[in-house]
Amino acid sequence: MELVVDYVNALFLVFMFTIFVRILLSWVPMPPVRPAVRAVWDFFHQSTDWYLNVFRRIIPPIGMFDLSPIVALIVLFILRSLVITILESF
């Protein structure tokens, strides 16, 4: 069971890292033109949009600032803690 806990924990950490990279990419003013770099850009956007859009519907941007990724990371951290606690109790 410890192996399952480690695997689930790793999945959460990878997704948190992906959201963090997405936050850093939001500071780049324009998407890249080169195909390889554009593919990486699109990967981070497409793999996180489904999750971040839930929070964007609830929390509108304040001026130029989009606070939804921060709230999404907080919720993901809490969800990770709950899931890991439940899995460890088995």
C-alpha cells in the first residue's frame, strides 16, 4: 500500500509542478513561434486548462492579475493531503 501512496503523491506533485510552470509561462508576453518550443508551451497550457478553468469561472481576474492558479494550487495541496491521509489509513 505504501507504493500506491508514493505513486499518488508523485502524481499530485507532478501536476503541481505543471501548474507552477504554467504560472511562469504566463509572464511570457507572446507564445513562441518555433515548433518545438510551441509544443512545450501548448503542452503546459492544455494539460492545466481543464483544472484552472474551473477556478477562473469562480474567481474573475483582478485587473491584470489572475489569482485562480494560486487558489487552484492551494486546493490541490489540500486535496493531496486528504487523499494521502485516506490512503495511509488503509
